[in-house]
Amino acid sequence: MICQTVPLSGSLGNPEGPLVHKFNPPPQWPQPPTDGWRPPPGWTPDPTWPEAPAGWRFWLNRSGRRSSGPIGAYGAVDAGRLELATADTALVLMHS
């Protein structure tokens, strides 16, 4: 059996771990205070800031490409991802 340990610190928002998702503010918004800054839960942009362009992606991946973002974060694309975290009890198999 082969086992591999993968650190999860970056995906959990630990500033010392590698960034999996980077917040990408729209044009004319202020830049984040640090490179690894993430909007805290419940954060919303200042209402005086201009609207983001239609279809703007608020998150980038490690390579700087557009990303769907972390689940539950501001501007993340969550549609279709939360279903994977639930289990249908009819599909649970019991083994004794």
C-alpha cells in the first residue's frame, strides 16, 4: 500500500502555506493589504467601490489562471460543488 501525506495548510488559509487561491480584486478596487489576503467570512466590498465587470473572476489559482475560488468565500463560484460534500443515505453500504 502506498500512502502520501499532503499538507493542507494553504487550502485552509494558513498564511504560511502555499496559496491555492488568490483573491483578484476588480479594476478600480483597492489592492488587498497583503499578497495572501483573503476576504474573511461574511466580508462584502465597500458600497462606494465600483461594480465588478460582468463575469469577473475574483479568484486566481497558483498559476495565476482564473479559479472558482474557495468554497464559501466572497466571489467564489460554488454552484455544483457543495453536492459533493453530502452523502445520499441510500448509497451508504454497510459491511460487517
